Amino acid sequence: MAEIIPFRRPSLKQKHRGKTLCKHGHHKWQVDKAKQFDVKLGKLVTVYRCARCDTTRVTSH
């Protein structure tokens, strides 16, 4: 016979972990070094990516 695996719903705390801070504008910005040059503008740019929700923010120099 097969093993029966009990499935549990994730609790609300686990389901929304890390999302509530980003909803209120408290992102955890980290520098993304993969893209440092913008071809259209022809400038160096810094791309920031949120570690929790993967939102990006770009600043030019």
C-alpha cells in the first residue's frame, strides 16, 4: 500500500511572511549587479531589487 501524506494548509503567518512590510513601503533593497549599463540612456545605472518581493528600482548616475 502507498503511504498517505497528510496535507496541511499553510498558516496565515507563513502564507504572508515578508509581504506585509513591502505593502507599506518598507522594502529590503539590495543592489543587482547583473545590469549596470542602460543602453537606451547611455548611462551607468544602479538597479535595486527587493529581497522579499522582487520589485525593482533604478537610479541613474
